[in-house]
Amino acid sequence: MATAPAWLRRTLLGAGLCWLAGCATAPSGPVDYSGRLAVTVAAEGDRPAESHSAAFELGGDAHQGHLRLLSPLGTVVADATWEADHVRLETGDGPRDYPSLEALAEDALGQAIPLGALLAWLQGRPWNGAPHEAEAQGFHQLGWSVDIHALKTEGALVARRDSPPAVTLRARLDR
């Protein structure tokens, strides 16, 4: 899949799921987590650094679930739903289908972000779909160092991928 244009990536949110929009849709399902999500991608070669953030509502698991991204005014800008072999993104531009969450993130942000693992990480544990190694502040999984030390006290998760381009994903959960 071709990488989305720069103007589109800038409007995408940390998880790489926002398109330009202003769509309003019915709720996708129960909300397990809500809060703020931010993604920073380091500059690499001719590509400048990028930063994206949004409010989010997330529910389900890596096999079936939903992620809704909201503007600062509370408008739904993107609503993704997924099953084991299908992902659908709804925006003001209409629906778009993907074979996986990783394919959606790669197309939208130009980066492979493990959205399927994010629900487990927000629970303070490694995703059971891949091996992991314990670290002082959390664990290392899928090429990411996941820092969970402030998750219980502050609702804050930080995941970093150091391989170029470096990516930092931050989530702050609502209390």
C-alpha cells in the first residue's frame, strides 16, 4: 500500500487511524479505555519529525474491537472496527477496509504500530500474541520498550520503538 500524503499523516492521530473528517457514527461497542493518545515519529533522512494526538475510546481485544478518535471538541474523526481478518475505518470520506490493524497504521501513518497489542499494554501486561522480555520499568515486545511503571498511579503508558525512524507512543487514561 502506498504511504498517505504528508497532509493526511499530520491529521492522523497517534495510533495512525485518523483521516480528515468530521464524521459522527453510532457507538462501536463497549469502551474499555478512554483518554489521550499521542504518537511522535522522529525525523529520518528527508522526512521531518511528526507528532499526532487525540482523545480516544478503545474496546475489545486484538481479535475483535474498536477504536474511536475524537477531536479536541469531541467530534468523532475516525472510527475503526476490526475482526480477526478484517479492519474497517469509517471517516467523513467514507469507509476504507484493511486486512489488519498493522496495515491500517502503516498506510495511515507510514509506520507499523502494534495497535493489536495496545489493549494488553494498557492493562499493564504483554500481549499474548508475541514473545516478550521483562525490563526494569515494564517489558520489551514486538520491537517496542513498553514502560508501565506509571500506569496504575497516573494512568500513563509509554511505548518506544528505537529502530529507525524512532517512534514514541504515549497514552494517558481517563480516571
